[in-house]
Amino acid sequence: MLANYLIGLREGLEAALIVTILIAYVVKIGRRDVLPRIWAGVGLAVLLALLLGAILTFGTYGLSFAAQETIGGLLSIIATGLVTWMVFWMLRTARDLKGHLHGNIDKHLTGTGMGLVLVAFLAVGREGIETALFIWAAVQATGATTLPLVGASLGILTAVGLGWLIYSGMLKINLSRFFTWTGAILIIVAAGVLSYGVHDLQEAGILPGLNALAFNVSAVIPPDSWYGTLLKGTLNFSPATTWLEMFAWIAYVVPTLTLFIVKSRQAKPTPTPSAVLPQTAPAVVTH
């Protein structure tokens, strides 16, 4: 649940910041008439995420066990790739996120401003797709449905609340520190999802080594114990891990986390370490 809360919080806050910047900018330049276009794009993005979640949930019914495991394994690997891309994308672009979005608004702010529907849809839709795919992978890995969905929903609601507080000028957040810490944690979580994806492909018979265990600590950490469930829900930890699963986990975490730390330290800080998005003077300072 904690990992899914973090996913919902981070992705939700990214989406909330994007929507906040879009709204604050059009309000500042006196184009409140295009606000419905922005909200239409946001609504379509939410519908797309829900539709993807429904397809992932119900689309595999009736398939053979091997087919389900194959799809689950491949989607887990794709989810890992998307989260990794998202973590590094935000690390690279957060410093000029406001300028990037303002440029898109200016290009589409002609006539009725219908182009803003596309701007909002693409900006928020990316976050929604990543969230839906990653939460589905977490549900498949843990075997539970309620807790991952509750965790993600609470994270998204928290992000919406933070977005509103930032927009109203009542809250300042050190976005650089927030995205750096959550990015590092998500890399660890993504490694667990990747490892479980490898396990699914082993179950499907696509990858070998299903019975070649690197370790089995089920006697010490029973899968049905509260701490076994906690480790499974947060880190996708399996008490019985194959050599291939362990290799995939290490091969992903070591270079990815190392590169992330190096890139984070290379980022040059700006004088003000907080983010404020008041209605009259929208601004995002991320370092």
C-alpha cells in the first residue's frame, strides 16, 4: 500500500503541478475563457487512465495461464521502463517545467483555444497511463486488489490537496528534494516490479530457471505474515527468489540508482529552494 501511495502521490503531484501552471498562466494573461478547454483535456486524460485500467483488469479473462503470465510479465517490464523514464524526465525537465508549458500554451492559445485540450490531455494523460500501468503491475505482484487501489487513491487525493494549496499560495514545497527522494525510492520499487515480471515470464515458460532458487527465506519471512505482506506490498520482495529474478533486480538497481544519484548531484541549485504557484504570479522554483 505504501508503494502505491507513493506512486499516486508522485504522479498525482506532477499532474497537479501541470494543471496548476496551466490554469495560473491563462488566468494571469486574462484568458479565463479557455479554462473549460483545459479541464476538458484533464477529464479526457482521466478517462483514458480509467479505460486502460479496465482493459488491463478485464482484458486477460479467459486466457490460458501461460498467456496471462506472459502478458503480466511483459507489462511489468514496460511499467518499470515507464517509471524509470518518468523519474529521469522529471529530474531533467523540472527546472523549466513552467517555461515548457507556457510555450505550449502560447502556441495553442489562438481563436477558441481548442488546442489547449490537447496540451492538457497529453500532459496529464502521460501521468495517468504510467499510474494505471504501474498500479496494475503492483496488483498482479501482490495478488491483492483493494490495498493497492486504496493506497494509490489516497496518494492522488493527497496530491490534489497539495496542488490546491500550492495554487492558492498557502504552501511551499521544495520540489527538487521531493522528486529526488521519491525518485530514488521509486527506483527500488520499480526493481521489485521488474523482478516480479521476470518471475511471471518464468512461470509462463519463456524464461528458464523457475526452480533454481538463489535463496528461500520463507521459514523466516512467511509470505502470509504481516511483515511478509508488508515487504511484498512495498518492495515486491519474494521470500523465494530465483537466480534470474535476483540478477534482474541487481542489474537494474545498481546502474539506475547510481546514475540517478550522479544526475541529481549535477543539478545546479537556484537561490530559492521552494515552489509557489500563487494565482496572480505563477512560478515554479524546483531547486
